Amino acid sequence: MTILTPTNNTGAANSGLPDEAALNRMASEFFALVPGAAQAATQFLPSFSQGNTPEAPPSARTLVHDSSSAQSKPSVPASGVPQNAGSSIAPSRPQAGGASSSTPYYFVGQEHGYPIADNSLDSLAAQGTGKQSGASAFNVPGQEQLQRILGELYPATSATSAPAQQAGGSATQPAYYFQQGEQDYWDQAPRAANPSLAAPFDINAVRRDFPILAERVDGKQLVWFDNAATTHKPKSVIDRISYFYEHENSNIHRAAHELAARASDAYESARKKLAKFLGAASEQEIIFVRGATEGINLVAQTFGKKFIGAGDEIIVSHLEHHANIVPWQQLAVEKGAVIRVIPVDDSGQVLLDEYRKLLNSKTRLVAVTQVSNALGTIAPVHEITALAHAVGARVLIDGAQAVSHLRVNVQALDADFYVFSGHKVFGPTGIGVVYGKKALLEQLPPWQGGGNMIADVTFEHTRYQPAPARFEAGTGNIADAVGLGAAIDYVERIGLENIALYEHALLEYATHGLKSIPGVRLIGTAHEKASVASFVLARYETAEVGKALNDEGIAVRSGHHCAQPILRRFGVEATVRPSFAFYNTCEEIDRFLAVVRRLANNRK
Ligand code: PMP
């Protein structure tokens, strides 16, 4: 390839290294012109593929660990920008052609010895308000198709509404939204007040942040449409976990030595990030657990055991994942409580009027999902919560499918409990969060006993720590909590508002394509939807569709998605479920639609 011949024109000249900023800019422009060529970037440009802010000076994106320093911390000059002082904290990974290279980063600042990502709005503003030079900002492979489809869907407004039209950082208001109404999460006010939020992201650069997206399956480029099951991890998350084990690993809280301090700082700093991410009033409201499932069980075993008794009622919706059904059933059996279910309409949206009828003075808890994993429905959790509170009931919101797609603010929602899993928001497996209102957590008993959660122990009696330590018995998943903090940094850097807008366009594109294929029946057609396009195809088992897609390297889930009640409500036992994330593209959807169309045309 002779196309990429950068000229040195920045600080990189002194180091004798290629000018990374120029290469990134050229790569973005190059791949913008070659639809579907995003993956080639990781083959040809391994060293320059990680940045999603190509215009930042190389030094701002280079994190290098000074292994010679006494405390093994990166050296940080007065500017706050770690300088090249030794080996990269990231292991070189094998690259195409056997070459390996260190990976550029884009961290600035430092936190507890570990350099933190630059998520500042200033930085975003620099990308989105024309201060940048160079790369077009929304190089979506397939953006022409996207614009065409959006033009058909929104004829009156499409000229200014398609994300591709926002390239160059214009603060054009989108003319379409995920949903309207009280729980509208595409909040125009902050977007209008802060034009930087309108900054779209560079899809090619984003994709290069996720090493696994370069994988091939039987020689075919991997397409990952199983994001509702789990999401992939950006390099910054992978590296953050490695850094923890290489430089900070220790148990927390107890020991009085340097590594214990580093590990404790890293863990507690992640808790702070999560509190901010969820809009909690304090980090004391954030409990680390294994995931959403364990979080719901924690609430059942603490709040449920203390406040739910014989004859009391627990309301769930028909949309729930088994994780938000089974723990309540177990509790109901144990306590003699009753489970009541909010029905949904034929689109898969909960029926608020029916819900109102279920509420009464015996209702103790309403436990609902914010986004359905099987249908994609976004439930009106604002109204659900307000109505529950009006009868004195508490509310648990299962945010497992929500936090990666829409901005959540637990205080605005007035949720009593909110749970989610780290692995569905680009973080590690085995870590998740329970948010609980502080005043409520203080009233709850512990659910597991052991170290870390006690204030004092005698053989006669134990005094417990306040929340959150009271609910974190034993050694927690420290490294993955820290990794989850890095995932939150990443998501915040892209901006949930940008993610929501782009994913909405992907969902519209996929839905439009699926509807045009004879024999496709969409399961879940609510107006308010995120990420998921569940369907069945006439005369095919869902597993057959899944296999045909897998043969082309396209990963979707086919099955009951751990949500049997809602699928049975629609008369099916299983669906094919492509689910999208912000690193997916219209090109990938085209590949997916081509397989479904071929199956439909070759009817058995
Ligand atoms: N709730 C919902 C809506 C989910 O989609 C899932 C995972 N599919 C869960 C709860 C459980 O999450 P985890 O398995 O990570 O605990």
C-alpha cells in the first residue's frame, strides 16, 4: 500500500516516529472512501488504529509506563500528560504479518497513579465545534444507505436529520428521537445548551478500539450482533485490567501498604465513576456485585426479606428477564407473597392503565426492566416508578439492557434500586452494580456475612459496616470493578447521546430491511425501542436462521433469551435476535439482511 505516506508535521518529528495524527487522519479519510474497509485498518495500521480522537496531539494519546520509577507509575510532567518514558503498559499484540507494535492511547491526566481518559467536555467540544482539522467526523460505512432509508422514513426532515449530515461538528438538531414523552432520553435541552454533545463520533476509529471486531470466523469478517447477550471490550478496558494486575494488585481496605492503597484507590475511584454515571447522590449508594442477576438477588434477600411478608404483592412486567422473575418467585414462595404481572400490548409495550389497576396498599415492590432484552421495548419507568411511589411501594429497575443505550439518572427516575451488569456496557464479566437510595440501604440487613462487611465481631455479636461495605462480604472482584470504571470512561467519551442517536439509526435501518423480506415477522414493535430487532422467519426454525448467519460470520442469538413469558405472549418459543451497539454499521446490517433474504427466497 503506497497510499499512506504521512508527512511529519507535529511533535512526533523529534522522536523520529511516524506522525500518528496525520496517519490517523489519512486513515479516516481513506476508510471513509472505501465502504466496508474498516477492518482493513486493523490489518494495515495496527499502530495507529486505537485513537478515536485523531486530532489530539500524539502525546495526549500515548500512555507509557516508566518501569524505572520507584513506584512503577507512569511519569507525568507538569502538563499532566504522561510522557514516553519506557515500555508501554499494553502488551504488544500480534499483528497481521507477524509484526507487533505498541499501542497508542489517549489518556490524559492521572488518577491514583493511573492515567485517566480524557472525557472532558472541552475535549469533546474540540472535536465537535470545528476546532479540529482533518478527518470527517462520522465516517459510517453505509451512510449513503442510511441517509436514503432515513430520507424515506422522515421525508420532511431528512435533509438535516441523518447523522451523516452532522459531519464536521455542526450542532444540527436531530428531527427524530428514540421516543417522545416523559422518559424521553434524547434530551434536547442539554444538547442545545452544549453543542459539543452534538459531536458525532468516528465509527472507523471506534471500531479500531475493539480488537475483537477484527476477528474472522471461517475466513469471514466477524459481525457481532449479539450485544444484548454481552458487549465487546475496548482496548482501554483490557489494558486497564492488565495495568491493575501488573502495578496495583492487592486486596483492598485491610492492609497498610502501598499496593493495598493503590488497589483501594482504584476500586473506590471506580465506585465514584459509577455513581456519577448513574446520577447517584453519593458513591455510598453503589454496591459492587457480580452482575444484574446477583444484584436482584441481593435486593430480594435484603429488602425482600425485611419488608415483604405474607399477602404482600410484588409487581413485575410481562417483559422481564428470568433474572427479574425467579428471585421474586422464590421470595414469594418463602414469604407467602403474591406476584402480579403488568400485561403488554401487541407491540410489546407495557399497559400503564392495567398497571394502575394492579397497584394497591398491599404492593410492596415493583420490579421492572427499563429495556426488554427480548423485544427491545423501552418501558416507561418514570411513570411506573411515580405510580408505585404513590401507593407507598418501592421500585427496582433492571437496567441490564438500558445503560449501554441511553442516559440514566437514578435520581431523576427516583428509583429505589437500579441494577446492571458491567459486561453489557463494554466492561468485564463478573462485575455489576446495585444502586440503592442511601436512606433505604441503611435500613437493610446484610445478605452475606464475612470479612469486609463488619465493624466489630465477637462470638456473641457482630456489628456491621454501613452501606456499601455491608453488602460486599469477602474479597470482591477488584480488578473488574476497575475495568468497569474504564468502560464507563470510554462510553462517556463517546457520549451516550451520540450512541443513542447512531444506534437508533441502525435499528431503523435493520427494521426497515427486515420488514421488506417476505416471511419475516418482527416480535416487538413498540414505538419506544432500543437496539434489538427480534424476529421469526416463516418455515424456518430460529436455530436454522442463526446457523445460516453464523456460517457468514454473523453472530446473533436465537432462542428464548431467558425471557420465556414474553415470547410466549407472542405465541413463539424462540426468536432470532440481532442486537446492535455503536460499533456496528449499516454495511454489517446489509450482510445480515442478505442472508435472511436468501433464506426467505429459498423457502423449504
Ligand atoms: N436483565 C436483563 C434485562 C438482561 O438482559 C440480563 C442478561 N441477559 C439480565 C437481567 C441478567 O444479567 P446477567 O446475566 O449479566 O446477570
